[in-house]
Amino acid sequence: MIRQALVALGPKSVAAGVLVGGAALALGALFLPRAVASAPPSGMYRLVLHAPEQRNAFYVSVWAEGDVFVADNNAKSITFVRRGDEHDGCTWQGTERLNRLSAGVYAYEYSEQILACRPDARPFVKTPRTGIVTAEKWDGAATATALTGIQAPGALWNPSDVDDDSDEHCQADEADEDDIEDTEQAIADAQREIAEAQQQIADAVAQANEEVKAALAADDD
């Protein structure tokens, strides 16, 4: 699948619509993958990305190629790397790192770097992002997605009528930066809530085990 430019709602809208608040994301990450945690280790898993997209941006991302599959949802970390010659005259590399939070749930981090540029290049702006990836058991036909690859350029060009000195563009850039900071904070809050919820569950299980042991000991007496 040829990669297209990813144009989405603003980060604040994405944070409200996709994350639906830090608490909702925490609950989804904890309880939606429950079936994944109990599934057998064989078979394929589809990785679903929950991360904001900046308006009028491109991402050298494995998810730009379609569904992403892995054969194991218990790996401690997964790294995908993609390269592409973009229409700004530069060769970009996107690196996506997934670090396991719990069974079927990963913390997601995307970063970009420019590997080389033509003399007349006008490099695009980098758009790093963070989020959550969940692993869903996949019953259909699928093969594991390659960890590295080359992508065709996205449908994104430098506009020819941009006035670099325009106050309007400067204000828009500042607003975008504020939106990104707000979204990153929302994701960080959600990740913290996930950890707190997991700890509460672990404490409840430990307490229940102690009560069962005490009851069994009383019966023996």
C-alpha cells in the first residue's frame, strides 16, 4: 500500500476523541486486552495504535502500510524502522519503539531523523509522538510485519505560497506546539493511571490470597 499523507484532527480533538480522557484509555488498556492475555502463545496478533496525529503531517510509520501483525504479544520490546525519500528532498527514517507495560499493552514512541538531503531541499518539520499500542488476537490469515523496510514518498509537499514571515503562520505553529504538549501530557497521565490501576489489582489479588490462606489455616485447626 502506497503511503498517503496523514491528515487528522488537531491534537486536542484527537486526545478527546481517541483517548476519551486518561481514565478511559487506562481502562481500555487494562481490560480490552484481557482476551489477549489468556490467548495461547501461538497465532498472530494485530497491533492497534492509539496516538495523536498532527495536522498536515506525515509519519514514516509501519502503520502507514496497513495492519501490523506480530507472532508474540509478550515481547518486552519491539522496534520498527522505516525509511523513505520524501517530497521535501530529504531521506527520512522513522523509528517506532514499543515497550511492554502488561500482557498485550505497550507504551509507544515515534521519532524521526533526516538521513540526507539534496542541496535544494526544504526539510519538513519533525513530528515525534507517543501513545499506546494494544495487541489483539487475530484469527484470520496474516504474516508477521517486517521490522525494517522502505516506503514510497507520502502525498505531502512544501506549499509554494507559504510566507515564512507571516504572523498568521507563526501563530498557527505556536498553537500546534501547545496542542502537542497538551496531548503528550494527556498520554502521560493515562500511562500513570494504567500503572496505578495495575498496582491496585495486584494489591487486591494479594489480599485475597492472604484471606484464603487464613481461612484454610482456620479450617485445619
